[in-house]
Amino acid sequence: MSQKRRWRDRALRLAMYCCAGLTVLLLLLLIGYILYRGLHYLTWELLTTQTSYLKGTIGILPNLLNTLYIIFTAMAAALPLGVGAAVYLTEYAGSRRIVRLIEFAAETLTGLPSILFGLVGMLVFTQLFGWKQGVLAGGLTLTVMILPTVIRTTQESLKSVPQSYREGALALGSGKWHMIRTVVLPGAMDGIVTGCILAVGRIVGESAALLFTAGFGLQFNDFLTALQSSSATLTVALYVYASERGETGVAFAIAVILLALTFLLNLAANFAGRKLKRKG
């Protein structure tokens, strides 16, 4: 019987190794293919110019800037809302029913397809409010998408702060808000940063919701103009160049940039997570 169990354990271990190896192989093949197709077209001119029909040039500088505009707008709205909601749920909410209701709503938002956020954002911001397609409508749409991520990561970070820190601050005469502001939030800062990095990663990789709210514009705009002007991010520009203009080389070059950004964001999130784990 023990011999059969050992053979079964070995077979299961071998199966797990094969699954893990296949997953890594598929990832390496995907990354390698993107690099093979995109590095040849990734030039300094592509990164520092804009597309011009008169000059016959193709550049993605406006799309890089639009991506930064979207990140700034979405995070400027999502960070205070998400952190504030997490502080309320963790430190102030007395009714467990309300906490469960809010957490259920946040988890439901996490599971919705991004295209639905785009449709709702178009109906609310561009039709109901009368705004034009641009960074403002796109950024606020993404704010709703990333709120659950910011809330959940902040909640877990606040819970990781030892209760003795709170009790010690209150025992020294600190008020509750002063205790949260000076003791709890600084202690949870690593987790909050991790949540922000994960949220930025979703913003960078999002395209479906922005097609209806931020638009397809490839022209260069400053931040204030881009708020109410059609402004394509890197992912939207990839879709435009690949499907509508047939510039697959440019699309793969953009994919290389997105791949590098995703790698850097994941690296930063892992570093912040390890730092939080050591601190805890």
C-alpha cells in the first residue's frame, strides 16, 4: 500500500511539474514572439514623435502622454475614495451587515467585464453629463473599475497593523482620527502603495472601457485639452494600428512597451508586498 502511495505521489508531483513547465513555456513563447515582432519597430522616432499624414510619420508620444494623463486622473479620484472607504470599513463601521454589503458590492464590481464599465461610462459621462470623449470621462470610468482593488488591499493593510499600536496611541490621549492618521495609515502605507501599483497596472492594460469614453484620438494634446478631447492610450492605439490601419509592426512595438511596463509594475508590487510581509 505504501509503495502504491509513493508511486501516486510521484505521478502527481510529475504532473504538477509538467503543468508548471508548460505554463512557463507558453509565457516565454508569448514574450519571445512579441519581442521578435516588436523590437525591430521600436525606434526613438516612434517614441518621440506623433503620427502625421503630411510628413508620413508614425509616433506614439501622444499615446504615452495620454496613458500618463489617464493614470493621474484615475488615481487622483480612486486613491482618496478607496482609502477613505477602507478606513471606514476597518476603523469606523459598527454594523457588520453594512460592511458585508459594501464588500459584496466591491467584489461584484471586480467581476464585471470591462466593456460594461465602458458602456456605463459612455451613458453617464458623455451622454448624461454631456462631456466629450477624453481623459476625464475615461479616467473616471477607470476609477470605478479600480476602486475594489484599492479598497481591498488597503483593508488588508490596515488589518495587518497590530492592535496594540492603536491601544497605545489611544492610551496616550490621542483621538481616534489622530491615531488613524499618525499611527495606522503610516503603518499600512506599504500595502496601500501595493494596491496603487496593481491599480495602475490595470489602467495601463485597459482598452475596452476606454474605447467608448476616452476615444481614438492620436493627436498631441496638453493635459487640460486632453480632458475634453478624444485621446487614445497605448492599448487603444495598439488596437487602432493593428485592426484599422494594418500597422502590425507598430502594434507589436506598443506591445513591447506595455510588456515592459507590466513587468516593472509587477516587480514593484512584489517588492512592496515582500516589504509589507517582513514588516508584519
